[in-house]
Amino acid sequence: MPAPTALRRGLAALAALPLLALAACGYGSQARHDGTAQVAAGAERTDGLGSVRIGYFGNLTHATALVGMRKGFFQKELGATRVEPAVFNAGPSEIEALNSGSIDIGWIGPSPAINGYAKSGGTDLRIIGGSASGGVKLVVNPKRITTAKDVRGKRIATPQLGNTQDVAFLDWAAGRGWKVDAQSGKGDVTVVRMDNKITPDAYGSGSVDGAWVPEPTASKLVAEGAKVLLDESSLWPDKKFVITNIVVRQGFLKEHPKAVEAVLRASVETNKWINAHPGQAKAAANRQLAADSGTALPAGVLDPAWKSITFTDDPLASTLGTEARHAVEAGLLRKPDLKGIYDLTILNKVLEDQGAGTVGDAGLGTR
């Protein structure tokens, strides 16, 4: 555990992160590329491509990508076109990689997708599918907080200024009538922005009283004695809200639609397999986490974290619009024009081919 002085300095530095940096619940900031599956003998290239570069985070909320890599679903659908995974630890780095052409397709949270689309004037990315819902909790020190009203006056961690969970916590606090300066995090409750990987140490040292965080960070804190005060899903209609989307570079979508279709077929097949084999899928996701990070999650963290996540092909588009509105109301984002952020044409073709129901874009599609 870091010394108190070093930890305070680290927290101060993290609190000074620029507005709307929008990390989407990852750990760190670097990407790593390596192969995970063998190309089948006699397979042909998709769209003539030598490779497709796919980005994702080492989080359970990105388990579609984790399991798809581990079980070879992506490589199977892409044939002789090799999958090149890129493991990211934060939303800004993945959006930067997407915009620069370093990756082609990525799994990412809603706030980075909104911010990336808005900042580019709608030219850099499209959301082409859903992946996961849920998996976010407010966990607290039970010795300091026993009810929601006790959160007032306390120090609550979120992953980064303006990220998906930061916006959600600010909106929840505003709904209770509390005033918080969104940029500084100061007010009736103090919001402390820090990387998820240091949140357990900060909680253990008493530097924060709780955290609004995604899985597996929430369950890591519970393993250290924290209690779940609120599951964010309870705040949403039907307890569903988007936590992970699939995005693509618009240029790649236009030039290589067959490759995009192959990745989406693999994603749909992966989610189908996850929901049919939850125990095996959980183990596969954990093995891929270990391969990517060097460390697997213990059962006491993995099991409760996995239970709180729903894997779905539906991007839950109406909740994306709500999350954008929450960011605007918090003062973290100018009102964005999100028309055209979705193109679900290929996903719906894949779903129809499998006899499944199609999904909607809440009026935010390209057509």
C-alpha cells in the first residue's frame, strides 16, 4: 500500500485531469498487441485484409471481447484475416487509437463514444452494436455510510473526470439535491477521480469513503470489507443501461463491411455462448484477463462481479441519449448532436440471419 503522503499526491494529480478525459473504466493508459488464436488451414481472407485490429479493456464489462478472443470466435469468423487484439486501460487512449487508425473496431463505454463522436463533428466513429449492460455499483465503507443520505459530506471515488461512472454519480447526487462543482469535484459530496487500479488502496487507507465503479473494481472493494449501497441498474427502466458498446472507424466501415459483419457475427455468437454457458464463459473471461494482465481474479471477486453484468447485442440506444443528457446537465459536455452515431444495419442483418429480433437506434441512426 502506498505511503499516505505519496497517495495524497497521487490523488491530487488525478483530480487535476482535464475535463472530459472520459476514461471508460479501464486500468492505466497503454495498449498492448498480441495474437491469441490460430488461423484455420485453408481459410480465406475477409475483404482481402491481412488483419483486423480489435480494441477492448481488461474489464469484465468487456467480457464479450475477452471470451471472443479466448474461444476463437473472432478468428473463426474472419478466416485467414488475422485478429490483432489491442488491450487498453482507458477510454481516451482507445478513442485516440481508433481515430488515428491504429485499431479498426473497439469495445468501449458510452461516454468515450459520445465524446469522440461529438468532438469529431460526427466524422470519426459509429456505434455498430451493443455488448453489455450493468456491472456498476456504489460501494461504501459501512462504518462511515449506512444509508444514501450518509454519502453527503463524504469522499467518493469515480474512475476519471467525466467518465461514464463519474457522470452517473454526479447525476445521482444532483437528484438528491446536492450541489457539486463538476470540474473540481467539490461540494456537498467530494468526488475523487482516480484510476480504478489504485481505488482499492485508497479505500483501504481511508482516503475515500466509497466508490461508484464498474466491475471487477466494485467486487474488489467488497472483498476488502466495503458494502454495496446501490447497484446502478436499479436507477434505470427495466434495470438496463448501456455500459459497453462496439464502435468502428467510419472509414473502415465503408471500405470493409464484410470484415465488420464478420466481427459482429462473432460478437453475437459470443454473447449467445456466454448466456448459454455462463460458468464456462466466466472462466474463459478470467483466463483471458490473466493472459492480458498476468493476473486472474479470485473467485471471491469474479463470482459476484459476473452476476451483475448482462450480455446483450442491443446497444440500448435510448439510455445512451440519457447518459449524454446527464453529462450536459452536470456541465461536463456541451449539448451534442448525436444523430448518426449509430449504424445498426449490419448488426440487424446478422440478427435476422440468426432468426433473432432486430434492435433499434432510438432515432440516432444514420438513416
